Amino acid sequence: MSVASLHRNFKEVTAMSPIQFQKQLRLQEARRMLLADSTDITDIAFRVGYESQSQFSREYARMFGLPPRDDIKRVKKNSMDG
């Protein structure tokens, strides 16, 4: 299968490109780690493959609606309220 064919078929199945899919998985894993470990955001950004903490924070906010620290506070508060 050619690269173009792989990308086209992947997008038909997932509604996103392989790169977008990988980014989503990395950000979801980072969120899981932040909720479970409450460790340093920069450390987690590097652990999931980001070289820049600022890029990680921008992409995280784009996906989850808030920067990492604020999102984790919100999720933890909502889980305690519910």
C-alpha cells in the first residue's frame, strides 16, 4: 500500500490523519498521567513526546479547552462534585 493510500484509508476510518490521531493519543495519555500522577507538566510533555512544553500546552488547550493545569483542576473538581 502506498503512503498516500494509507493516509486516505486511515482518514476514511478515523476521520483524521495519522499525525492528528497520534497527537490525540499523546494528549490523552498526558491527561491520564496528569490525573493519575499529578507530576510536573513539563516532565509529562517530554514523556509523551513533546520537545517543547509551550507547544504541548497550546495543543493540550486546543484539544481539551483549557491549559493542562487548569484542565486537571477542573476535571478533579468535577469528579469530586459528581
